[in-house]
Amino acid sequence: MRKASLKRTTKETDITVTVALNGTGKSVVSTGIGFLDHMLDLFAKHGLFDLTVSCKGDLHVDDHHTTEDVGIALANAFVKALGDKKGIARYGTAYVPMDEALARCVVDLSGRSALVFHAEFNRKKVGDLSTEMIEHFFQSFAENLKANIHIEVLYGRNTHHKIEAIFKAFARAMRQACEIDPRVKGVLSTKGSL
């Protein structure tokens, strides 16, 4: 089926997520953080994932718990949707421009978590999202998906453009890594497990 739904509730957030890996890019996202919603809509569209995310968080505190917990919940939904990972391509790479900015993302659904993140932002916030939360979102995602995620903004000036390029590159790399390759028997690993 390559679909998953989950609910995650803590004292800080109440999140429901559904994801379909073989989707068409449809999304319904409501986190209470407009710019995060926009980035997750882009992620669904460019990854061709069908995605719903609903989060009620303690935004009266700040944007940290909501952003982190959405990353955790979304990654856990991907874990469920990928199942035993049999037949997946495992690796994905994408370069995406957004006007003057260029981002690269490389993903390995290895079963081990690592994040390498190289991006500098000129603004502290875009809309209602702190730019320091971008790296934290991907750290939460990598840890919970147990994936290697390498992200770099190669150049650019506009902070919105840089972040948008990151999310689009991440979407395309994830789509590639999650795709089924009929030539892969079992999992793509000499160890026999991912």
C-alpha cells in the first residue's frame, strides 16, 4: 500500500499525519505556522506524495515544539509507509534552483541517522517561522527516519528562496529514494537489511 497514518500527542503538540508515497502531490497542511505549511505543501507537490498534516501546538510559547514534532511525526509516517524497504532505490539526489538560490539534497534511507546541513540565512524569520528551525526540522526528520540527509545551499541571497530550494530538493531526493526499482530484489544492501 505504501501509505501510513499516525497520531502523535504530547503536552506540547497534537499531530495527525497521513502520507501516501505513490501519490500525486495533493496536500492539506495546517500547523499554525504559515511558512511551514507552505514548505510542506511544496514537499508534497515536488515529491509527488499525498500528505495531510494537522498540528495543534503551543505556539504561544514559540515555533520550536510544533516544527520539531511535525518533523518527528512526518518521519515516522514515512517509516511506516516504507515498511521493510524491499525494492526501494534507497538513494536520492536533487539540485533545485529557486531564482538566484541553488540547493542540493542527497538522501540515503540507510537505517542510520545523520544530518549534514550547510545553509546560512540572512533573516531570523520568514513569516512566522524562525530560520534556525529549518535545520532542526531536518535533524528531527533524519533521526526518526533513520536516514542520511545531506543538505547544502550552494549560493543565493534571498532567505525565502534558499529555504524553498531546500524543501524542493529534499522532496525530489526523497521521491527518488522511495521509488520502487523492479531490479532490486529484497533490499539494496550487501548486509541484507536497511
